[in-house]
Amino acid sequence: MYKYIFGPVPSRRLGVSLGVDLVMSKTCNLDCIYCECGSTTKFYNTRDSYIDIDIDRLIGEVEDILQNLTPDYITFSGSGEPTLNKDLGIIIKKVRKIYSGKIAVITNSSLLNNLGVREALEEADLIIPSLDAISEDGFKRINRPIEGLSIKDILDGMTKFLSTTKKEVYLEIFIVEGINDGVEELEKFVEYLKDKKITVIQLNTLARPGAIKEIKPASMKRLSEIKDFFINHGLDSVEIIKKYTSREEFPKYSEKLEKLILNMLAKRKYSIHEMVELLQRNEVELFKYLNILQKEGKVKIVIENDQIYIKS
Ligand code: SF4
């Protein structure tokens, strides 16, 4: 059983991605209303080692899985914010020694003002920072930060990062209708992003229940309008992240895992955490299956008492 790695996770933007998780579930300095890992339970804003990382074991796990798998990316992400782990740069360097493919880091951008974080990110090939608001009010509503963290700090850090990085940057904006898609906020995005060096701006939205149940995914129509707004206001490279919606589109779809999931749920409902434990799969991977099965009417993903449950 692997402690630090999960997947491979099929993804449209990264192909087949092997995940590395450097923090405990769920360690973050934000508590985003759309977070697919549920509410933040370990609120920290200082860099530390949040799981007792045995770097040799982590590298051993990566080495082991690479014997049977050639991922398109090894991606540092998972159950919280990876830049909170102070060993990120060292670990990327060590992975690089045993893996010749590409390395990505998905970050919430909150620590970009920290030089050590920017240096660690430079060890990767691709950085996927998120930025969901430019106004302080929008930031507080959507990202619900730890006390003392302001959007001004994040924008300062982002500006430094974007002006110095030599790596590819896919900037992700998570759209929640009624919160960060108003004209005023969109104009602020344009104003901030217009002279920045970014490979592509990616618009994302909810694929499954977030940390609070009232929020709804933005429609494809709304995402397209926002994309057009950005392009018409001078931002050149903007795209919408499309999700896998059928098993045919999903590389390495496991019929066996699908059967296991359906058999489990035929007996009773399970929380997502129970399913992760029992099936020994990361929740990001499980949700790829659950979203498809939900679309086909075979399972239901619901929120009860602040917990995500799956039932048939
Ligand atoms: S930054 Fe990522 S892990 Fe942290 S709360 Fe937001 S979505 Fe969840």
C-alpha cells in the first residue's frame, strides 16, 4: 500500500498523472467553498512537514510504481496545499533523478510571496496556480482564508512569481456563479492579468459537491461567456477545463473498480472517506468514477451533516 502516492488519475490537461501528496488530509490555509476534499480540518499557514515524510520511502514508492506505469506527469497535489510542505523542492529534485518525464505542482498560490516556495516551484516543469478572486471580498467569500492572509499578499506573490518563472504556467480560475462571475470582478481579473506572462488561463467549475452544499457548478454557457469576456478584453489564451463524462473518454478505466464500487453501494451508503479507506484509492480518482456513475443514474453523491456520502 502506498502512503504518499495516488492514482494514476486521468486528466484532460495532464494526460495520465501520478499524484504525490505531501500534506495530511486536509491541511490548508484556505477553506474554499468548492473544495472537493471537504472542509479544512488542519488550518496552517507556515511551511512545515505535515505528514511525517520519509523521503526515502516516498522515492521508493515512486520508483516502484514507475516499473509498471509511464505517467505523462507526476503531480504534486492531493489533500491540501503542497507548498505548505517545506520539503517540496528537495522532493521534486529527488523525483527528477528517477523519473525523466514531466513534473507539475498544483498550488492555491497563497505562499507565492515566499522566496523558498518560488524556488521550489522552479524545480517543476509546470505550475498550476489558482486565483479565484481579485477583490478582498470575493477572496474571502470563495476561498475563506486563514486569518491574516489577504488577497493583496497573494497578488504580490503571484506578480513576483509570474515575472520570474521560466516554467509553464496554467492559471486556474474556479468559477462559482453568483460569487466571482460578476462584471466587476471579471474586469478586475482582466486588469490584473492583462500584462502577465501565463501559458494559459483555465476556467474550472465544480464537478461534484464542494465543502458547502448550496453552491452550484457554473454552466458551460456561463463559462463560455466568461471566456469570451476575457478574450474580448485582451487576454489571449483562455480555455475551459472539460471533465471526463463517459468511461470511453477515460484512459485506463477499470471495469473491476466500477464493479467493486457498485457492489459496495448495493448494500448501504458510504461516506467518501470510508470508500477511500476500503478501496485504497485516492478520492480524486474515486470521484472520476463516481461522477460518471452519477451521470448514468447508478449512484447519487449527496451531502449530509457536512459529509459527502455516496449511495445507489
Ligand atoms: S486551496 Fe485547494 S485544498 Fe485548500 S481548501 Fe482550496 S481547494 Fe481545498
